[in-house]
Amino acid sequence: MRNDELSLTAWPSDMKISVDDGYTPLLELLFIRHLMSDDPHEKLPKISPEPGGSIEQFELEDNQWREAWENQINWLTHKSGPPPPQFTAQFGFSGFDIDAFHIWRDAIRAENLTVISEAPETLNMGALVKAWKVGLDTVMVLPFEEPYIKYLNRTSMIVSGVTRGTPKLYTSALEDFFVAANRN
């Protein structure tokens, strides 16, 4: 059965998938990274929508940002021990435009709102069910302006909003998750 032939009734009754487009620790880091004059992690795509605000008084070194990002990703990958502190909890809010961050975060969430029949998970049901059957239970969505996929572990992956919102890309990401999980 093709993805476009599936309906909501095809959703397995015991399948639970969390789609998280608002994981504050990573969004906070992406917000800060966008406003920095030098990009501390040039391998990540740029974000969209672009946030407003400034961090003129927010003093940090590139390695602080990169270390905080890697700590968050490592924790999401291994889920052992308590989560690392959010960047602002660790380094303070001085110079961090919290209002601009909230406006930006709310804009991201608004972009991802859709009716269930048009949700990417519904439109990609066949691939989603296959990925779920091998362990997928969490899809984290980050606001990158281009396709992005990172498989964290046997239960979680990160995709860009572009990837999730493009049926062929999302199907491919879910199918690749299935293949990778079967290799392990």
C-alpha cells in the first residue's frame, strides 16, 4: 500500500510517536548561534525563519556554544543521567533577548501546525509505521532552511522542518531509519 493510499484508520492503535518542534535547549542554542557574528558550528544549516533580537552583550567563546550543543546531542543520543543544563541556565541570561526568542519559537510552532489528515506523519504513514516497528518513537524537528537528518539512536531522530514537510524527503528519512535500525 502506498503512503497516499493510507488513511487515519491505518494508524496502529498502539503506535505512539512524539513530534517535538519545541525542544528549548536546542532552539535556544540555534537562536544564539544565528545572532553570533562567527558561526561556531558551520556544519549545521542556517535556520528559518530567522529570529530577531540581539546578543550584543552576550559574551561567549565559540567552544562554549559548540560544547553546549554537543552535550545536548550526546544526552539526546544516550539518554543517560540528567539532561545537561540549558545554555542560558549555565551561562546566564545577560544579553539574551528572551522576548525575541519566544516570538521566534512561537513562529516555528505556528509553521508546524496542521490538521491531522495533512500532517507529515499521516502523509508518510507507511514509512512511519515501518520505522516505529523497529523502535522510532520520537521525531525532533529543528528549523533548518534546508534538508537535515540526524539519527540519534534506535528510538529518536532529528529532521529539519523542510525534511518533515517534504513527503519524499521525510519518507526517505523514515525508511533510512528503518534500514539503520535493522543493521544494529
